[in-house]
Amino acid sequence: MKPIIKISILLIVTINSAFCQVSLSQAQKNEFLNDLVSSFENEFLWKEKGKQIAKKLDSKIKNGDYSNINDPEIFVETLNRDLYLLSNDLHLRVDLYKPDPDYSNSKKASSSKEKPFIFKELLSRGIYYLKFDSFPRMNETLEKEIDDLMSSLVNSNTIIIDLRDNSGGSDEMINHIAGYFFEGKKKLATSYQWNSPPKEIWTRLKTQSKKLSKVKLIILTSQSTFSAAEIFTQRLQGHHRAIVIGEKTPGAAHRTATYLMNDIFLLNWPYEESKHAKDEQNIEAIGIVPDYLAQYNKAKKVALKFAKKGRVKTTKRISFRRRSRLVKALIKALNSVSDTDYQNFITTHVMSSHQDKVSRTLLKYKTVWNENLNGKIINIHHLPENNMRLFIETNFGIRQMKIMLNNNKIVAIRTR
């Protein structure tokens, strides 16, 4: 069987792929599953682990675990559940390829505007707050923007970097930013890629580093701090350069590439692991443990107090607000055996134009990931505009459910 890397096309060069309607035949499903097993056997970064996963996945295929699943979305979610249980890797997953006829135009337009969302605020004398919601790829415009930002902070005494909503991004970007906070060159990590020699990752000298290397640095994290945002935090915390305040992060540390399969499936495949220069630790499936625990909605306030006083009260567990009326209604609907109760929830709480999509998301979640929600919610993030994130402890690990509202009506639910 041909391995994936030889038959796959990187997503960034699939603009001209046929814009076919997603459909799923048994032959297409079997071809993809067999290629997936072959790739674990031959091209997984961790060879022995790859062979073990291949053996278990092949057993599930031969046992017919996927043969009766005809719905493409249910098939993908079921496979992702099993891949997570087999690999414990939060990046490794399969998605359906749903091409957009305007893909090339929208991609061109979005790339010209691509930049990190950076919010800067003066919280108190000498204490600045920066919020990064992503770490996109480096370019000359971004480099200048970051450089100007850091130049404006050289006379601060404390910088709070908020990564609570940061879903990750570019390794080059996080290393560039980290360089401002070390006076000399610093080895951050060693990266390991499949079939390649190890590569050391070092900071680059910055003119602002002489002052910024002495600034007190605080990083805010949450259960939604993901991927490159976790790596950035690990590299500074591990060198005792930053204090971390917030929630333990999920532990999604491996870099991935996305491949198009069968014109139907997208495969997010881990190709690099990073080990911290100081302790050689890879935080995949481990995450970042904060120096001071603080629930999502309290972390900024705790950080400001720490910046002013140099200490805060320590806690061993995180508490969150009571469940809202909407969340209680959602739990009741999904736990109910009555279709009427569920439909009443959709009708009452979901905007009419979005009911089909929201209903499908919830039923897919319930079918694949968990039988119920009762007593399983372990954290709630209350977001702007009354949006919220729920963290649900299922039979298959912790799942995230983001609920987006418009005029107190649900318009979308996303799960991860």
C-alpha cells in the first residue's frame, strides 16, 4: 500500500482540486482507512508507537467498526475519537474536504489581511496588557508591526500576555516574539521531524532585548490555549522567564501538515515534536501547569494583582460560575429520551435560520462522544456578547463546546 505522503497533496496547493460534492462510498472509505494504517506503519514520527496504532486500527477495521457508518460526518467523528484514544494526540485528526468555489479568491483576500489580533492596554502605571488570539506566519509587515509594538513597551515594568483564546499558529512567530525577552541568544528547544536530523531552535538578538529582558512577564492561559501558544508558554516558563497564571492547557504540542485524500478527506498529520532545551520535555498530552491557578474569567484580575504585589493567593482547584439558564436547558434536552423535549429546546433557544445545522452538531456530539451531559461539565468560559465555552468530561476525554449567540439565540455550536 502506498504511504500517504506519496499519494497526498498538501492543502495549500489544492486550489485547483475538483469541487466535488462530498459523498462516501465503501470503496473510498476502505481505501482511506488502508492508507491510514500504512502511514502509521511506515511514516509516523514515533516508529514503535506508529506500528502499535496501525495494528489496533487495522483490528478495528477488520472487526467492522466503520463498515456500517454511511454518514460521512459520523464516520469522521467516530474515526477521530478512535485516533485520539489510540494516539493521545490532539492535532491528529480527519476532516471532510468541503471545497469553496470561491476558494482561490477568498484565500487571496484573506492572506493579504492575515495578521495576529493584538490588543494593547495600559492597566496601571508601568503595567501593559497584550492579547494575542493567534500566531500567524511571519512576513515583513508582521515583523515590523511586532517590532514597533515591542519598542513601545521598553519602559514598562510588567507585561501581561493573554493567550487564553489563542489557538496557535506559526512556530517562527512565537520564536520571534520570545527573542525580545532574552538579552542574549537563548536555545529554546530541539525539534525532531520524520526522517530528518534534529534541529536546534534559538532566539535572535533584538535591540529591545536589553530592557525587555528585565521586564516582569506574565502569561495567561486557559483550557483553550492551544498548540503554538502552549509551546510559547512552555519555552518562557521553562527558562524561568515568565510566570504563568490561569488554567492548565490541553497539551497539543506537535506541528502538523494537512493533506488531501481521495478528494474527500483532509488528514492533519503530526510531523514534528519539540523538546524544551532545559528539560527535554515534550508537553503533548501533558500541557502547561500554571504557576498560579485562576479560572478563565478571573485570570486577568489575578495577573494584575500579582503584577502590583508580586504575590497572589494560591489555589488547588478552579471554580466557575453557576450554569446559566441556557446551559441547563441544553443539558436537559440532550439528556432527555424524549424527541419532543429536544425539539422544544431547538425551537426555543436556536435562531430559526440555524436550527438544522445546530441540531446536527448536537446530535453528532451525542452519538459519537457521549451519551449525556448530566454532571459532566467541568468548566465554563463566559465570553463577550454572552457567548460561552463549555468543557465536558466525556467517556473519551475532555471535549470543548463553543456556543455562539445572537440576541440570546444560538446561531452556532462548535465542538473540539
